[in-house]
Amino acid sequence: MAERLTARKCSLHDLLAGEYVVKANEPNQLVTPHGPASRANIIAAVVAKPGNAALLLDDGSGQAEARAFDDQKLFDNILLGDIILLIGRPRKHEGRPYIVAEIAKRLGSPKWLELRKAELAQTEKAVSVPKKKNSPVAPRPVSEEKKDGKGEEGLKKAKDEGSAKPVTKTAVEDEGEVVALTSERVLAAIKELDDGAGAPMERIVARLGGGAETALTDLMAEGEIFEIRPGRVKVLE
């Protein structure tokens, strides 16, 4: 069974403006500022339902249609005005782009549109800025070592302490590379911050960093968490 390709997070503007590349022995791709996409991950508002198996989406950057060919009931529970996460395959027909929908989930809060916009800006920056390799580190001047009272012994101790820290996946950007959080860490934070009425998304992001935005979207798409009310999420147990 062929491995399913990762769905690339992108905007509807990327879908409308991107170059659609047809390949002979590989899946067709959409070229976006965030990398090539054979499958797209979109967060958008539903502004129209042209039919039972079609949605017109708007994410603030543009509008495009999603069509459900494989599952005619995929959009049955989605209403006008809903904010949804849509995963599907970008396609073009007579020069007009659309998405063949595979997954469609209601997100509930308009804040997800803001989170995705910020996330795409970060991803575009990471793709456009190549990662530096083997950048030499300039030695500290002796005068600075004496000034802060560390000296050679203090520097050695700091280096040893730094190397002793456990290596974990964190939500930081390291010279253009975005490192993702582990889902276990995000789920643990949600449980800890949940006072019974759900964990506030703002506090989760404040604790774990900007990468938590991506993790929350992914966990919601996978059904691991759900939005109990706008801006608050709970772990599905």
C-alpha cells in the first residue's frame, strides 16, 4: 500500500497563484512558497455550498472551491460560516484551481484563521532562508571573560551544563529550520492547563511557543483534541 504524502499547509492564494505541475510517474504537484504540495492543508471559512458535494472557501487571501468526489456525504455536517480544516489534492480544470477533498473537519473558532496566517508567514520565511552550515563561532575576547567573572573555567562549566541538557523537539526556529513539538508534550500541557472548561489556546501557545499553533491544528485534525468552546480545547479521552 502506497504511503500517503504529507499535506502541505498553504493558503488559498497559494492555490490560485501557484504553478500546477503535472508529472508522468509521480503525483501532480502545486508549487507554493512553502514547498511543493501534492496534498494541501487549508484552514478557511465556508462562504457558500454550491451543491451537496461542494464548498466555496475563503481564508482572507482568496476563494476556491472544494469538491468531494470519493465521499458524497463528506460535507453534510458543515454549515455556512463554519471554519474548517480541509485536506485534499489540488487540481485544475480548464485553468481553474480547486481541491479534491479527503478530510473536512469543523474547527469552530475564527482564531484558527489567524493562527494559520501566522504559521504560513513563518513557514515561508523558513523556506526562503537557507539553513547555514558549519558557521564558525568567533571566540569571546579575553577582556569579556574577565568582565563577567567567568574565565576559562566558567566557560567550560557553562559548556558542560549546556551539553548535559536533554535534546527534545521544541517549537523554535533555528536558523531557518522550524522544529516541531512532540504531540505528547502538547497533550500534557493541555491536560495541565485544563481547569474543567478546556485549556485556553493562548496559554498553550504562550507556554510552548509558536510551534504549538501547528501542533494544535494537527491534533484537532487527527481527532486527539476538540474545541469545547471558542479558544478552549480539551483532550479526547
